[in-house]
Amino acid sequence: MAKSDWINWHKVQRILCIGAHADDIEIGCGGTILRILHENPLCEVHWIVLSAAKERRVEAAASADAFLAGAVRKEIRQYEFSDRFFPAEVREIKQAFFETREEFCPDLVFTHRIEDRHQDHRCVAECTWNTFREQLILEYEIPKYEGDLGQPNFFVELNREICQRKISLLMEHFPSQRGKYWFDEETYWALLRLRGLEARATSRYAEAFTARKVIVAS
């Protein structure tokens, strides 16, 4: 694996973040978003959570506001599609994606992995690829019981301060999840350190993504 610094975050102007559930975006790419906005505060970010109801809706909105505090412009959009039943609502979900595409043309899209075993995550990934064909799409990973993290091929090095900020915001804004056995600081530090090891990150930490198609234009 060769290291490269050809990605210039200063040239990224519009970012679309898509998450099936409240906290998915933060877990999967929260550190990368924090780094991009630190290096390029002129970014405009659209943040979409497809399943957020009741207290989870409040948590998701507050968390998105915190993670996007450095953005020059932001839009946070939440839906109430049925948790764990996305494939049954794929027509409506895809329509929501098309409406987003008509309103916002991103340079970079963050979404779920197609191989994710959670049916909601997988559905979101498929709809993303069906909708956004002119953008760089990076698929983030969500650690869970199924053990389906895979082998990512795109790594974003993060310093310890950004990692700590990501984890602190997660712990602060999602109190409804604190009782779950997987939702703790150790889980997130472990994954950040593992991906940092794989990337030989000088900072020791990284977030990892699957980049299925990267085009170098003329």
C-alpha cells in the first residue's frame, strides 16, 4: 500500500453525508468530517439521517450541529423511515435521494458499505450508487456484532485530538445508546488504532473507507 497526499481537502467544496440511523455518520466518518472542516472551513455540508424518531431525532440533530460547527454552510435533514425495514421502503428512500440530488450537487459523498450485513445500511449504499454517478463516493464502516468490517482501501489519517473530539461528541450526544454493550470509547479507539496501524499512520490513528471507483480526470 503506497501513501499519497494527492487528496486536497481545500478543493472539496460540497460534501454529502448519508446515514441510515442516528449516529451512523458520526461513527463511520465523524473524524474525517472534523479533519476536512478544520482544513477547509469553506465547505458546505448536507447531512441526511434516514431513520430518526423521538429522542433519537433530537440526539441526531444536536450531534450533527456539533460535528458541523466548522462548516460555512450546513443543512441537516432527518427522515423517519422504519428502522430495520429499509428494503420494504426502498422506493420512498430512493425518491428522497433523487430530491437531494436535484437540490445539491456534492463533490464527495460518504455512505454505508454495500457489503454491510445490516439490511438498512446495505439499502442506503445501493441507493447512493444508483443516484450519485458523478461524485467520489467513500463507503464508511460500522463496527457491530456481525463482524463485517471487510478490507478497506482508502485511509484518512487523524491526529489524536480529532479522534478524541469525535469520541467525546459521540458520548455526549447519544445518551440513549450508552447502555448498549458496543457503544463505548474503547470500541471507537480500537477501530481508529487498528486502521491507523494498517495505514502506517504517523499519528497512529485513521478512519477507513471503501473507494470502489476513483477517476483521475484529464
